[in-house]
Amino acid sequence: MTSSFSIIIPVYNNDIAQVERAVKSVEGQGVSCEMIIVDDGSQDTLPDQLDQLASLYPFLKVIHKPNGGVSSARNVAIAQCGGDYVFFLDADDEIEEGALAASQTLLEANECDAVYGNMLLIFPNGSTQMGWPPFEESGEFVLFECEQLDYLKAAQFRPDSLRQFKMPSMLIPNNCSALFKGDIIRKIRFDEGIVMAEDRLFNLKFLSLASRVGVTDAVWYKYYQDENAATHRIRPHALEEFEATALKYEQLIASSTPL
């Protein structure tokens, strides 16, 4: 039986050309998949443009909802996705060619619940940078299981936490460029009460349910460093946003390991 993929992409007032670029990067993967775009209350003509885009790509489904934030949009898609595997994609980025098949092969060969891949950062001037350095000492793939998963949790915050596995200093703060088992993803949700570092909190939830997780230095994702993107904008309410996030993480301290 052929495994299926669910690609989840939240959209809010993005350029339709960027969205179609993301869709085409999925179309070219050559795997059975559904792509769920959640329009999070976009304005002007974008909702109609997204519907027109869906008419061109049979695997694409568009859901329209009032604005509630990126976590809310992703949660709507998680509730409706049916794939064996889930891959998160931002509207202004791309999945690297062949990444879905490659990540599936690595995940199944090692009986993993998820595999985190590397990403290529692409800057407006055309320069590029790897998300993390090559795994020159440990090989291109490292498997974590049982209590070793605590080190992956620590890698959400501490770049030195994976050094004992002969891996470079690196953080794993994102859930893009990762393939997840759908049956675990559908058990958890993004926290809609925070707007900063929500990816890290989601990763911690997932890692608490996982048994085996892999990390590779293979590039699976193209991350465009658009200066107009949400992560690069001035945040007038940053102090309040930081506080909300800090309080969420404070709640985890009591149940966390010393590491």
C-alpha cells in the first residue's frame, strides 16, 4: 500500500506568486499527497486567487477561516489531514526536490516517528547558508531513541546539547524541514496562546510522544529570508509576546528532566 503525505501550509496575505511557488515544489515531489492551505483571514483578492489555484492542482484543498494566527491555521489543517506522514511548509518557502521520498525512505528504514532535515537559507541578495553545518564526525544521519530524546528536547534551546553525539553545535527550533508520522501529529496541537517560539513548544510535545527520531544534514527545505516576513518585522508588542511564551515554558519545568 502506498503511503500518503499531508502538506500543511498556512497563508495570511501572502503574495500569490510565492504561494504557487510553494505548491509547485510539492507537485514536483512525485508522491501521493494532499496539500491543505488554510487561508487565515487574508484580505483583498487573495482568497479568490487561492480558490483559483486549487482548481489547477487536484491535490490542493483550500480552507478559509477568520484570522486567528499561524498556530490556529495549522491546527485546523491537522484536524482535517489524513496522510500517513505530515510535512509543514510556509507559504513563502519551498520543499527541496525529492525531499518527501528521501525523508520517507530514511524514516521507514530506521522505524522513526519523525526525521528532522536540514534547510537552505536563501537571502534576498542571492547568497545562501545551511541551517546547520554538515555532520562531518557523526555521518549524515543520527538516530535518537528512549532517553536520548531528551537531548533533542534540549536542542530546542542549547546548541551544545548534541555534541556528545559528535554532531556540530546546532539548534532544532523549527518543525519545517521535518517529516512526522501523522498518527502522532493528530494527537497534538500548536498552542494558540503564544505567537513566539510556538514551533519549539510543538516539537517538545511531539518528542514527548515519540520513541525514535532521526536527524540528518540532508537539505529538505528552502527557507527564503524575506525581509517582509513575519519573523523579520518589528514587533510592537514583543515584550508581552515574550512574556506569554516564557510563562508557557515555565509550566514545563516541573516535568522536565535535569538536562
